[in-house]
Amino acid sequence: MAIITDVVRDYADFGPGDEDWLHLLVGDWQLIADLAFADLVLWHPAPDHSYIALAHVRPSTSHTVFHTDFVGERVRKDLKSFVDDAWRTGTVQETSGDGSMHIEAVPLLRGGRVLAVLTSHTDVGGSRLPSRLEITYRQCARDVLRMCHLGIWPDFTSPTGSRRGAPRVGDGMIRLDATGAVEYASPNGVSAFRRLGGSESLEGRSLSEFATMLMKDRRMSDEALPLVLAGKMPWRSEISSDGVTLSLRAIPLRDREKRYGAIVLCRDVTELRRREMELVTKDATIREIHHRVKNNLQTVAALLRMQARRMKSEEGKQGLDQAMRRVATIALVHETLSQGLAQSVDFDDLIDRQFRLAAEVASPGQVVRTERTGSFGALPSEIATPLSLVINELVANAVEHGLGERDGTITLEAERTVEPTGRQVLTVSIADDGVGIAGEPGDSGLGLQIVRTLVTSELSGSIRWEPRAPSGTKVVIALPVEQRSH
């Protein structure tokens, strides 16, 4: 999400990395909102001496105090002086407002300059005696906000990673002191570690030692795990035991001089990792199936070749050769599918091999050149297989009937277009420079019957024959691909 607009960027006094740091903060400030039970708003001065809202986040641990999103709007009058004081003095401003809302304005300092002001809005109406969880959460929020004020959180060195299952505050939160001992563990945090096999209380114990005791196979642990469990580094790791996997994230709490504690978030990701493993296994199984289908089809093609050699009838031998060529074409598609995770085919790479091979097989006694232009792109297997067969048959037909016994050139062209309705269409043209045709061919041959059936039934497309200038024949196929190409 782009929080810095071009208008703000034109007059903002940002140094190297300042804008990236603000984006990093907004990408991770859900943590603060959840700990503070508060809405957070990021403000920056506007050219009219007001302040503009760059971003807004609501807590997932409590109700919001702002039901409408005012990103891009100017600060209201009763809040402007409060934000202005924080910007001008560079110090945290705090007020209880009218008694129903607690507001805190935190200037974000970096390199000795204020980059923006973060306001925290907490509903304190109908206040009651807060629980220990609420007190600890809010203290952690104040600690993290203090680091934001000093410009030391978030940290650019923190690897965010792309793996799913990052823990959130509501999943489980543990507060550590400077030595790594547990000061407080939320009920969900306690439950998470009990699923690992721990039955004793966490508080007062070293989280690193406690977790190490629960691990059955320490060889499988992440090298970063001890540093995360001790709260020393702002990293993520995972711990597994008895078939249970916890995802962990550490947020060291520090000032400019030292580290005085840490927050460790934990989440049970056992089911998530199990599903990921199932998907990996499924992908491997699908690839293996395609590989075996390819091997079986190649075996069938070899059997057809052996049978063709024993045939005395020239017509029967030719029929078996054609069947062998069609089986080999399907096998080539499955070979391509067996080499990747996606159920789609890079059709340009596939057709380059098949196009030349089809022309060579159909022209044993003549010289036939092949030329290909345009791009097919990635196509799903349900399109790739019938389209490969169609192109194979049309190339063979162009060599045998279009060129006859003459030398010549077969061209293949592909083009993707978008119709006014938004539908994406792939147009494929196969042309020869042979003698040409007087009109559209009939369906007397098996090859053309296969082509018409596949184009209309399997590809939901259309096909037409037309003369090619100055000589020859051109076959044009049009088929929709947008709905099937994902």
C-alpha cells in the first residue's frame, strides 16, 4: 500500500530510507494497535499548514473508535493543535480528551528529524478495572511506541519472510525480561506451549530453556530459534514437538542504550503446515502421474511403430504411423507438465519442438522449412493437449496436401487479443506456400475430422480455411483462453 502520495513527497523533508521506514512501520503496526486496543493514525503536514492522514489501522483485539476511514483527509480542529505540538516539539503528547477517549501523539524521529506523527486513540468510556492481560498488553504497546518515537522500530534488518502463519497478538503473547525469563504469558500463549507437551507454568522460567526441554529432536531446530526464544533478535522461527508446530516471532524491547525485555508472539500452525505438506505431496504426485502417462504413451507409440514395420499393406502402415504421431504429440504435453508445479504449459517452448518434428515426419522425401511468429503464452493442460493435436494434424495436412511433393515453407503464427467485451482470444494460423485450395475441405479424412471435433468440442473455438497470397492455403483457428488460462 502506497502511503506517501506524490503531493506529500514533493514537500516532505525525507532523507535516504525515511519513506521506506514509514512503509515498513505501516506494514507492521497492526501489532501496536492490537496491543494498545487502539486505532492508530499516521499524520503528515500538508501545504496548507494542516495535517493529512496517510494511513489508519483498527485493532483486532477490541472495537474501533472510528467507523469511517479518513485516509487522505485533513485533521479535525480539536486534534490539530495536539498533533502540531508533537510535531513542533518532537516529544510525546498525551491527553484524555473529553474523558471518553485517551489520545496519544507520538512524533516519529529518524536522523534527528520528525518524519510523521502517529496518534493512538483508545476508548476509555465505561472503564472498569483492567485485567492483567490488558495491563501487560498496553505496557507492551507503550514500549513499542517508544521505540517508534526513537526511530529504532521497525528494524530494517528484521527478515519478514514470506511463509504463511506469522503469529499475531491474539494468537499468543509472552513478555520476557532482559534475561529471557517469562514475566507474563497470555492464556493463548500458555495453551500453545502446552500443545508442545509442557504442563508447567511458564512464568518465571527461561523460555529458551523451557522450549528446549520440550523438543524431542533438536537436530531439526532452526539456528535462529534460541535467539528468538531469548528475545535477543527481531526474527521469526518455528519449534516442533510431538507433531505440533509453533510459529514464533520476537520483538526485542530496547532504548538507545540497552535491551530491557522482549515480546514473543506464538501461533499454533500445525494444521497449516500439514496442509502445506499435503499440497507439496499432491504436486509431486501429479508430476509423477504426468511422467508415468508420458512413459506409457511412449511405450504405446513404440508398439505402434513396431507393428507398422510388420504391416504389408501400405495403407495400414500409413495409418499406424499417423496414430503413432498423435500418441507422441500427447506424450510431449505430459512430459512438459511433469517438469513443473503448475498445471499449465509454456506452449511456445512445447510447440517449437513439436512444430519442427511434425513437419519432418510428414516430409521424408522433401525439404520443408518451418517459421513461427507470435506467442502462445502459458496455456492450461486442458487446452494444450487438444491444441497440440490440432496443430500437429494441420501441419501434416499442409505438408502432404498443400505442398504435395514440392519443397516449401510452413508458417505458424499465434496472437492473443482482447475483444471489446473483455474476452481474451487466441488466434492460431497455419499456412503453406503450396498449390492452394479452391474452397473449404470436406471431412473425408480422419485427420480433418479430428481437427474439427477438437476445435469445436474441446477448445470451444472456430476454424476456417482461406487462400494465402500469392499461393498456398491458410487455416485460422480462434479460441477463448481467458477463463481457462489461470
